[in-house]
Amino acid sequence: KFGKYVLKLRKRIKSTEYKNRNISQQELSDRTEYLSKKTIGEIERGETNPSFETLLVLAKVLEIHPKELFDFEIENDN
């Protein structure tokens, strides 16, 4: 669920490289100078648990408060 939310947040940001497109994983990676495209993809697919430092970097580049990273709905799997 967290990874899908990060993907949703990333898609809110417009690309500076390509007009009328959302920011790509690569462009997000380039903006962080800390996270690789591979790591961002793993986070978005739910394949890894990001460290606290990674969460802070994500929040900064996504232009949100770190708390907002956890403001997503958790759906019941029942």
C-alpha cells in the first residue's frame, strides 16, 4: 500500500524534462542525488522497506511533509 501511495505522489509532480508528463523514476532519482531509479521502483512495488533517511529524502523531493507519506488509506483484505 505504501509503495502505491509513493507512486501516486510521484505522479503529481510534473516533469521538467518532458512537457505535459509526470516525473519519471529516473528524474526523481536524479533530483534526490541519493536514491537510485532501482530503489525507487522497489519502493513503489513494495519490494523493500525504506529507511528513515530514505523517507526524509522522498518527502523532500516530493515536496511534502514526511508525515504525509503515511496519510494513505489502508484497505481491509477481508
